[in-house]
Amino acid sequence: MAFDLDDTLAPSKSAMPEPMAAALRSLLDVVPVCVISGGQIGQFRDQLLAHLGADDVELSRLHLMPTCGTRYYVHGAAAGTAHADDQDARAIEGMPGWRLVYANDLSPQQIEEGFAVVEAEARRLGLWEGRTWGDILEDRGSQITFSALGQEAPLDAKRAWDPTGEKKGALRDAVAARLPGLEVRSGGSTSVDITLKGVDKAYGMTRLAEVTGIPGERMLFVGDRLDPEGNDYPVLALGIPCHAVSGWEETAVFVADLAQRIAAGGA
């Protein structure tokens, strides 16, 4: 089982609610689980792990893929093949037992050029907002993220900024034209993400299948942005079975029922 994070397991940039955590723990008791999202590893720590309440056995079945699968972390004995440099050790502070398996990082030159191009195109299109909450541009190592209202913007403001996706689409197309060697995608409700070419959630799911030995057709991905403009869509296009949700409440009900059926041998 694999899940998106924001608006699938938790409200955007917010803590995972206890009903969702309880359902996810019950699922971890019966199957391996992966969470793959555009956020960085610190977001996984603060939104997911800090509220999951899982024991070490459950955590050993949890796979974390931040920045759309451009990084991959495992816990406990599963971390035996992992590696970590100083930068990655800092990135997972407060996450004992977690180790980095791989990272597809951008070069310093790619990050510098990406920042410059995104800012220039956002200003040209009138999308560089004056009132923001937190950083607009973020270097996530393996991903550059533009957040129109800042990383800490309130959920209501984010939902109101671009309800049709037209603004994000225009910025994505403009940036992609100037960065042909990189992948430029619409991210969350106000974000545009830049990674190495060909590295997206489909790439992460493919790597997950290789590492776990579980073929994609035997996986199930759950996400809220499976539409063609969404950052979950590459998983659907890859041919992995998917289940669409509209929020964490729907996910919690689905997961609790699924875990119960698997435990009873009925799924």
C-alpha cells in the first residue's frame, strides 16, 4: 500500500489526526506501507511520524519517500543497506532509526538556475505574491519547490489562491520551457516542483517495487490528486492500481475497513 501525504493522510502541512493514525497503524500490522509526497523529510517527521504512535515492528514496514520519491528512507533492520552523509544526517534529526537509501539530488548549479528562473517567471506572470507565510522558494536537496503563498500559508488561503489550477499550470509551462533538462510539475495546491528529469512519484514507485520485490500490479496507491494535472497522476499513468480520495477522513474509513478485511483474510 502506498499513500500521498497532504490531503490524503493529513490536512495540508498539518498533523495527521488520530483516527487516521489508528487506521494506518492497523494497516502496518498486516502489510508494508509507503508514504510518498512532494514534501521534504522534515514534513514527514512533523506531520506523520510525530503523530503515528507506531512501534518498531510497525515502523520497519513503513517506507518514506519525500520529494516525490527522489529520496527514500527506511527504519530499523530495513536500513542495513542505507547510507547517509552529513547533510542527510541533519535532515533526519529527531528521527532515530531512520536511514537514507538513495537520493537523486540536484547540483548547486541546477538549484541556482532553478531559483532564478522560477522567480523571474512568477514575477513576469504576476504570481509573486506580496503577502506570504514562510519561504516562497525552498531547496529540498533533490527538489526545488515554489510555494506561491509560502510554506506555512493557512489552508483556506491556499485553497482560494488557484482553485482551477490555471495559475500553477501557466507557471509550470513557463518554467519548463526555460529548464528543458529538468522535470517541472504542478505540486500541491499552490506549488510547483522541479526535480531531475524523469524523477517523479512513478519513479519512486518503480524503485519501491525493485527494493521490496512487490510488483506494481500488486500494490495499491491512494491519493487526492490523481487528475491529469495532479502530482499523483504519474502513479496512475504507470499502471499501478489507484484509489482516489478527497481528504484524510475518507482515507481513514477506507484504510480501517481494508486493514480489517486483510487481517480476516478477505482482501
